[in-house]
Amino acid sequence: MTFANKYSFAVIDAQSILNADDAQLRSLVDAFYNDAYWFAQMACSSPRMIVWLSRNRHGVQQARDIFWLLLQQRIEAGDSGLDMSDYVNKRVAVDSLALHEQVQIEQSSNNDISRVWLPKPEIHEELQCGAGLFFESVIVELEELLPLLSRKIQTISYAGISRERWRNFLTKSNVPGIDRVVPIGKALDFDYIWDGFDMPEMLMREIKVL
């Protein structure tokens, strides 16, 4: 069995951030912190992009302001685990992208969070160095994710979107590739089914008796 290098991202309904109380928000941010920073964002299932789901652009900006401020506070209360080389790698990656595309670059106060706003969701796997580098974009419907969902996509973590909505989307859309859809906070949970493989079945030798 071989496991390819894959890419993962998160989808968050912006209105769910605006509707949440303080305890719910901090619980979500803590879960996202665990998904992103436990392995310096370099696990194959760690979110490297956040796609905001909303019809209201103003609401998206409000949700972003709340979310990133709380994540910054969460990092300051603990430890990002990053070092100087991580900060340098992020700067090089962001500047490389800005040379070729129209993007909006936003920096946190202490460089533990680096954000790049994209006009539309795109996978920039070649520039992803982890260490708290997040691409961001917005969609109105889940169907706008379809151009992203190649076999390279491992995990979509989500918040504010029902499991039934995901099931309906995946059932009717003939998705070319994706392995897992899990709530934020579960991205790093290992399961016996991984990258679409049932590992016990793949690893066992079967003896057939007729």
C-alpha cells in the first residue's frame, strides 16, 4: 500500500460563526487549532485553505474577523510550535504567489497566522509550506467546490453545514475524488479506512476454501 501526498481544506458556513455564542466559537477555534497546528499544518489531513460558504459578502468579512482574532488568541495562550525557518518559508511562499497572481495578503500580529485571500478557491499545493499559512476564498454553493475535488484531495473538514447536506452534495455530484468529510476537530482522527482504502482488508491475506 502506498499513500500519496494529498491536500486538505476546511469549509465554514459564515453565518454559523455569526450565530454562535462565545463558548461555541472558542470550542470551534480550539478544534481548528488542533487540526492545523499539531503537526505544523503538514499532516495530509490538516486544513490548508478555508472556503467560506455564504451569500453575504459583508457577513463573510464579519465571520473572518471573529474567527481569526479568536485563533490568534488561542495561539497566544499556548504554543504554535513554529520557529524562524517556518516564518521565512511562509514569507517566501506568499511572495512567490503574489508575483504571479492578484491576491490579498494579510498578516497576523506575530506571524503565526499568514493569510492569502484568493478571488476564487484554488489549490496551490506547490506553495504550501504549512506553519500557519492559510489560503481563503468564498463560495455561495457547495457545487462550486467541484473543480477542486481531484484525487489529490484527502479531507474536507467543516463547520455549520449539516451532514445531510454533504451527503446530498456528494451523492448527486459524481465527485471525481475526495476521501473524507469530517467536522472541524476531527481532521487528524485516524481511522481504519484511510485515503479511501479499507486497510484491514488490504493488509489481510484471505484463504478461500471451496
